[in-house]
Amino acid sequence: MRTLKTLKAWRSLVDTIKTELKEHFEEMYVYGSVLTGRLTGSSDIDVILVCTNCNVTQAKIMAYQIIEKK
């Protein structure tokens, strides 16, 4: 379950995703309330992963698995 504490540590989560999936994605962007500092208990971490030669479904599954481990 998402908590405000987890959301405030978004950089760590994003760095983990970037490190573990760097072979699968060319670019990664974070946007939304985590960047503006307007986090609430119902906020999420908005991430765009750009890949040109990858299996999108598999890439999503991998990203979700990383998030669940954190």
C-alpha cells in the first residue's frame, strides 16, 4: 500500500527502476505532483518509460515487479 512516506522517497524508487531496467529503456521521465512537491496520501508517482525495441507488456511487468519489491 502506498504511503506518503513512500511517495516522499520517490527518487530512490525511480533510481532503482532506472538501474534495473536500463537495458530495456532509452529514456525515463518523471512528472506530476512528486516534482511539484504537492504530494497527498492519494498521490502516485508518474513515470514515462521510452523504449523503441522492447516488449512493452514485459517491460511493464518488470517495472511493476520492481515497485512491489520496494
